[in-house]
Amino acid sequence: MVNGAAHPTGRPPGWADLAVVGASAGGVGVLQQLMSRLPEDIGMAVLVVLHVPASGISVLGDILARCASMRIERAEDGMAMRRGVAVVAPTDHHLLVDGARLRLSRGPLVNGHRPAIDPAMETAVRSFGPATVGVLLSGTLDDGVAGLGAIRAGGGMTAVQDPDEAEYPGMPQAAIDAGVADHMLGVAPLAGLLAEAGGQGRAPLVPGDVEQLIIDEDSGPGVVSAFTCPNCGGALWERSHNGVVTFACRVGHRYSPASLFEKQGDALDDALWAAHRALLERADLARRMGRRLRRSGLDLTAVKYDRTADDAERRATIVHDALMMSRTQAPSGHADVRDQIDEPDGARR
């Protein structure tokens, strides 16, 4: 049940060992606001996952370090988590929790992203169980919803940014609609919630003995869907985990329904542009053939090529118009918006 108040957690201060904070479009600014409000001596480890392009090097850690009181570090494979330290996911790697250490994986894309929010949250609760907090901030679509569902099923606490405050409300609203958000708060109350949950713990992080069936991807029955994987073309299996529907192929690409819908749209868009290009090339080749035949005095045969060119150009125009119309009628909130995180002030494009 979503609660808008700051502190009716029903838990004593300092109960949490680990928080996973996920964001996408609009995430840099809200992460700066959140991290600047967290105390330096917060008694838990914090993981930050932001959707970023696979190429280049993310400077999100440097951006957050300039405004945060707590220590900010970039994730490295095998590094130990520490209380009072926030670790930022790198580009093109999933950030996974393995006991009290972190693992980086170039495994299959999840919801079209690497790093994705779901794997970080799911592996976090697998290791720390009820001592886990999941937070979902501004972003489009619904990566992180399955992760919040896993944390909630494992006894942890979940919270989302108030959609009315978020620059892109898609992700927080998806979590609320799925019934996996315990708290819906503005940035300042979210920071207060995390500070209270972490308390001032000092003991080393010790993973709990957690039932992995809570989030085991193979624990529930699955059925072969009528859909294919947009990334590899394999069959997709439909499963429901903790009340959240997911689709996964044999090699491990995984999608929420909204992410699958978005990726299918991208694939269709690519296919239509390829068809448009092929029709233009066919028309051009037919025109050239017609001109050559006329120079050879074969006017009647040239007319056939002219008709073929006319037909290909007509079809190309229809495809082009359909593509332009689909762009103007795209569902709101599903824009492919990426945060610019390679500028010093983290300004958006």
C-alpha cells in the first residue's frame, strides 16, 4: 500500500544494510538532490543504477561526489560493499550483489538495458533479504518494477519518487500500478526514509540466509508466448514473479511487458526503414534500366521498367508516410530519452 508520509516505516531505526536506487530519464538531477541529502555516516551501503549508453565512460560518480556528503565510488568486480559508501554502476555492465561483494556482468540485456535496475535489486534481496531497501526514481517504462517486487516479497521495503514530482513519471507510476511500492514520496522525504532505515550502523555487512525461491527466475511455471525476442529472435517464455509479468528467451534477454512493447516498436521501425530503402533502390535501378533500354531503342521494354519504378516509388511513399505518422502518434512517456552525464553539471540534452 503506497504511503505518502515520511516515516511510518513500522521498523526501528537502522534496520537496513543495503539500499538499491534506480533511475533512468531525468535521473541525474534527482540523484544529485537525493544524494546531497543523505548523511555522511548513513549506516548502510548504497548502490546506484542509472540507465546509460553502452559506449563511453560514465562520469555519474564524479557528478554525485561533488554534491554528496557520503563517499561515492565506481563499481569494480569483486569489491566489498561498505556502510556509508555509495557505489555507482558502470556502463555496459549489470551491477550484481554476491553476498557482501559486488559482481559486474556483461550478461544479456534486461528490459533493453545494461546496466539494468532489476538485476541489481533482485540479487540484493537474494543476499540481504529483509534488510534491503529498493528505491525507484524518475524514468520511462518500467525497469525496476520486478526488482521492487522481489524486494517486497523478500521482506524488504520499497519506495518510489512521487510521479507528480518526477520529471519522467513512467517508472515510479509503473511500480505503483503493479502494487509493489510501499511508499510514494518526494525527494526530501525519500532521503529521510533512507537515513532512518540506515541509522548509524557500524558492523560489517553480513548477508542473511535468504530463500532464493523468492526471486528465482525458474521457480514459477512459464509458458511459451507468441512473441519472439527482439534482440536474438528466440522464443519468449512468459512468467509471473511476485505478481510482475516478465518475458525471457533461452539466452537470458528479459523484458517487462512495456519494455517488450517498446523494443518491438524499435524493431518494426527498423524493418520499415529497411523496406523504404529497398523500395527506393528498386525504383532507382528500374529507372537506370529503362534509360539504358531507350538508348538501345527498346522503348516498349523500357516502359515496363518505368512502371516498376513508379510502383516502387509509390510504395516507398506509403511506407515513409506511415513511419512519420507513427512517430507523431507514439504513446506518451515512452520516448527514448537519455540523460547527458558526460558534462560537468550533468545537464540534459
